[in-house]
Amino acid sequence: MAKLNIIMVSFVVLVVANLCIPSLAVEENEPKKLWDQCVVKISPKCALNIISQVFGNGVVSIPCCQELVQEGKECHDTLVKYIADRPSLIGNESKYLQKRDEVWTHCVSVSKALSPA
């Protein structure tokens, strides 16, 4: 649980840094696409909800599933991969990437079920 809290706090700090001080938020070697296109597409609440399921034992809420699908698979994949590449998590990267895909599949099915026919 402590690792999950560290991940969530780190993510929130990165998002806030990006929104408040964009020139300081992106290191030269980080994919700028991550910051410019993906982080701002999902609410911090839903980002934390999704992170808690991928990296912990949380469950993504229906509204956050819908937001995730609107964000798009490419952004979801990019954000989770970025977090999973942290040195403290890289040892379990394949597990996190599998959970990432499971979350995506679940959220797509939930969103389709709720869409008007």
C-alpha cells in the first residue's frame, strides 16, 4: 500500500507541475507527447482511480472507465508504461502492463454497455 501511495503522490505532483509550470515539468529525455497530449486528458481523480487498479488492488469506477475510454488507448498505454518504468516498479513491469490491458478491456466493455444503441 505504501508503494501505491508513493505512485499516486508522484503522479499528482507530475500532473500539477505540468499544469502550473509546463517548462519545468518535462525533462529533456521524457516523451513530450506524454505531457502534452495525455496527462491533461483525464481528471486527476480518475487517473488515481485507474492507477490504484493497475498498481494496487483498487477498482476503476464506471465514470472513470468512461473517461479512460474517451482518453484513448494510446494515452492509457503511454501513461501506465511511463509509471511502470520507474526504477522501483520496473521489476514488475510485465504484471503492470498486463493489468493495464485488463483495465482497458474492462472499461471498453463497460462503456459499450452504457452507450445508447
